Amino acid sequence: MIRDVANAGMGNNDILRFWFGESDQPTPLFIRAAAIASLESGETFYSQNLGRPYLREAIGNYLSALHERPVAAERVAAVGSGVSALMLASQLVLSPGDKVVAVTPLWPNVVEIPKILGAAVTRVPLAIASGRWSLDLDRLLDALTPDTRLLIVNSPNNPTGWTIEDDELDVVLAHCRKLGIWVLADDVYERLVYDPARKSAPSFLRRYEEGDRIISSNSFSKAWTMTGWRMGWLVAPEALMADLTKLIEYNTSCILEPAQRAGAVAVAKGEGEVAKLRERLAASRRVLVDGLRRLPGVDVPDAGGAMYAFFRLAGHDDSLELAKTLVREVGLGLAPGNAFGPEGEGWLRWCHAVEPARIEQGLTRLRKFLA
């Protein structure tokens, strides 16, 4: 559906594009330099399926420090993108006919991957309470029945920015442990939280104990502005790693070593860049949300993280048609909410990982449309 909106504006260079989940900043120079040095030294050969040992160790060290819980390199696999990590995790644990539960609305790839593998997906919609995106915990627990194979949680969430609370996570994890349900935590936005006192969002990895059925998928794309590198990772129980090695061999075999060099430098030396990105996102979100709330008939629930405002305009119930109209009439490119599932119908997603001045331009165009 986002592609449908983009096609509606094809050939118009005046469109302000906020429809993709991507920062307008390039990858930091020191990360690019690591890849350049690797290329110049001729590191262009096959590597291990799970990634070079130096990268797996760097990711393990980074996660261990972030979550204050040991994450051994032996449990880490470096893979070709965050979405590849989601596919590999699903291939590890799902069979045709399995039941999957997902908290929605959600980036469509996450719920379509289990369907490709023949699983059935039950959607548990987020609620809005006191003007804020929130989890209907009772509804989620009711959906997590003994025949559930996998729970998928993306927090902070794309598209809403909803972020699970620590006490909610504890209840959900206890329930899944009791019933033997696998948890796939899509942690791609875990560093992008608005609370400056938090280093990351509440994490299943922080609570991992031997024997837990927890898999974490992540990506270099968001926190280190490396979308085009197609680099991600998985953290899984050690008992799964032998099968994961085979799955990677049958999917991509391995990933480019210059990209691995860049990833290792990013997680080892990139905290300053992550901090700067978080500051930019907090500032741009304030500009966007404050501007939207000054417009008549606009509803923007609060959220805890990610890089999006998910909002709706009174009297506009068809997301796709509204998004196309905004492109045609005022050159404003937003993602239609129903691209993220039926719960998103009537909503729009605006990525604010851009300079505030560009957001102001977009708000001016939306104001023109509403007038």
C-alpha cells in the first residue's frame, strides 16, 4: 500500500516523502571507514554462516552491557538484515498449521512471514488509554492459549511507537514460560526510546534464563542509520544454533565482510552516535506532534519510542485514499495506516527521523489540505 501511494506521486519532484522508516542522515563516517578499509584490504571472500567471530563477540559484548545480562557470542548470529532475522527465527520454530499471536498494528513483513510458512496469525490490537497507545494485557493473555506456538512482540512498535512496560513484560513472559510458548522479540527500535533516563526499551533479553524460549531479532538499520547495509542479528538459545547455521546456509550462506567490519565498529564505538540520534528524534517528534495537535480534528496518541507519529484526521476513514489524495493535492507523502493491518484503517504514519525544518514544511502542506 505504501508503494501504491509512492506510485501516485511518481514523477513529482516536489513531494515531501515521510512514508519510509528511515533517517535522512547517512551512516556515520567512522562506520563507513571500517567498510572501506576492509574492501581495500581485499576482504571479499566467504565468511562463517553465523558471521565472523569478531562481529558475534562485539554484538554479544554490546548486548551484555546494554541489558546487564550476559549474552554469549555463541548465541549470536549475524545475518543479512533485520527482516532476514525475522524469517530465520520463524523458520526455526514454525511449522504449517502452527498458531502465532502478534501485537498489532504491525509492520506487515512481521505477520506475513509466518503465513508464508503456513502458520495462522491471531492479531491482538493495541488500545488507546488516556491518550496513549497501550497494551490490552488481558486480551493478549486470553489469546496466548496452550496451542500457541509463537508470540511476536515489536516494542517500540512500528507504526504506533507503543512500548511495553516492565511489569507487562514480566506478566507476558511468565505466561509464555508456563505454556511453553516461544517469544520472538523484534527489537529493532529498542534504543529509540523517548525517556532520556532509559538506555533502551524493556527487554526480554534482560530476563533471559537458561531454557527460556526467547529469540531476539535486531538490525543495524535504525539506531546506527545503516538501512542500506542490510545487516541484522539474532540472539537465540544455544540449542538452536546448529540448526540456525544450516538455515543461514540455505538462505544467504553468509554476509559481506566489509559490512561485518562496519557492524562491529558500530556496536563497539557507536554509543555517541546513538545518543545524538535519540536527541534528534526527540526534537523532531516534539515539532511534529505539537504541530499536528494544533490542527483541527487531528488525534495523535502518545507513545514511548520508535521514529513515527501514528495519527488520524477526523472524517477520513480510508487511509489509502487519503494518503494518495495528500500526495496529489499538496505533495505530502505519508504511509497509509491500513498497510499495517486492519487496526490501522483511518490512520496515517509519519516518519519524523528528518530535520525539523522539513517537518515544518510538511505541516504547512497538511494545514493547506485541511483548509
